Amino acid sequence: MVGTVGFCTDAALLHLFMNGAGLNYFNGRLASFTLAIFVTWTLNRTWTFKSKSREGRLKQAAVYFGVQVAGGAANISVYTAAIMMQPLLKHYILVPLALGSAAGLCLTFLGSKHLAFRTREQTLTAMDTGAV
């Protein structure tokens, strides 16, 4: 659900930035993606991983942002590559947006679960096994 809301936020803002603010497909995507990260962090913190966090809000947000940037690199690379390989997709922007989002989805979920929102028990287990 959070991913769907994040995708819809990204898509709506991208449309707004490209058609309302006159940004190109790349700069519009950087802006929309950045704002979508904030939306998904808030939803993940309060719903998906609620009360499981071992970190304070600021540190958690920083780790989450780092995870999202890593996933975003894959996401935006696929998005941009799709448009460069098929320029017609600039007019059907949801297609490359969906391709890019799919590319980053697994990476960002796993990073969120195991890094940004990991529980105290996960941290202790990792310390016991030397996996920290």
C-alpha cells in the first residue's frame, strides 16, 4: 500500500512539475521522487513498521533517505534509459515511471526493513552473530 501511495505521489507530482512548472522529464522526476520519499517514510514509520524502530526519528529518516537514494539510482536510471531508448515515452510518462519504480522496489523495501526500520531484536541478533 505504501509503495502504491508513493508511486501515485511520484506520478502526480511529476505530471504537475512537467506540465505546470515546465520542468523537463529528468528534473521533474528528481523533484517528484524526492518528495515521494518523504511521503513513504512517513507512512512506513506510522503504518508498515510502526513501533518497531530502534532508532530516533532523525537518524531513521537519514538511513531511510540513504536506502531510497540507492533504490532511486536504479529507479531513475531505468526511467531515463527507457526514455532515451524510446523518446516517444516522454508523452507516455507513466510507462518509464512504472519501469523505474519496479527496478527500485525490492531494493528499497529490503533496505527499509533491514536497515531503516530494523528492530532492537534484529540489531541484537546481528551483534551476536557478528553481522553488524
